[in-house]
Amino acid sequence: MDADKPTRIVDGTSDEIVASVRRLACERGYASLTVRDVLKDLHITNRVFYNRFANIDEVLDVVYRDIAGKVRESLCALYDGEGDFFEHVRHVAERTLHLSYTAKQNFNQFVFEADSVGEENFAWWDREIRALIAQGKRLGVVRADLDEAQSSYAIWCFIRGFNADALGRGIPEDEALARFRYGFDLMLSGMRA
């Protein structure tokens, strides 16, 4: 543990603070969320909050890491050989969009901003996308000359950019999914062997 950092209490109250921040961020957005909002919501004191967290951003980071972890868990499925490879890839990408909508539009902007500065998150996605491309090459369904690094980055940008735009403009999930399928299918068609 870092000697400069004070020891924080981790208990049920910490969990309640995190749950409150998640709910309040979903309801009102994270940008204007303050410690005072959490204190009022939970009827707790400054001391109770600050014994557990340094500031509201620290709590938002806990919420973000939880959401990112759940998204990763649900998307870690390599192609099992059943059905069409490209249908599998599209389904994995569509789940990303669906989970974004499930996490709520207002809070999702924080997730996107946290992702933008999170090199560890990009590295995880890059590794997973490259693994899927490599698997497609081994199966002979993805072009052998496809540059995995360049393709992975393009897919990452497409999915993140599409999500950010659709959520930011408030496009209903079913309409966003239809538009996503169309654009993503165009991208996937260029990858076919």
C-alpha cells in the first residue's frame, strides 16, 4: 500500500455510497454530481464519506471499473465453431451497444471519457479483438493479408464512436442497433476471405 495514501474503510457503507453514486449518475448525469448529493441521498456525514473515498471522482472510478468489468465478462467469448463466424463477431459487437444502453445514457458518457484515458482498457479490447481476428484467419474466413493491429484499432474506433454518438444524441436502442448492424456489416464484409 502507498505510504502517502490514508487507509480507507471498505465496508457495507462504502458499497451503499457506490450504489448511490451509480443511481444518481444514471438519473441526473455524472457531470454535476457532488459529494453533497450523496450525503443528502444517504443521510450520512462528510466524515462517513471521506473516511471511505477521497472525492466523488474516486467513487465514479469504482463504478466505472465495475461496469467495464461486467462488459468484459459478457464479451469474452471466442467463436466456438458453431454458426457463421461473422454473425458471432457482429453479435459480440451488438452486445457492447446493448450494454451501453443498459448502463444508462447519462452515466455512459463518464464511461466513455474514462475509457478514453484508460490505456489498460484499450489494451484489453485490442487484445480481445486481435484474438478474434486471428481465430478468423485460422478458420480461413478472414482475409490472410488483413493487418490485425490496424483492423483491431479500426473496429475499436467504430464501436466506441458509434456508441458515443448514438447515446449522445439519444437514439433509441432498437434504431441504434439497426444502424449499427448496417455499418458494422459493411466493415465486416471487407474482412471476409
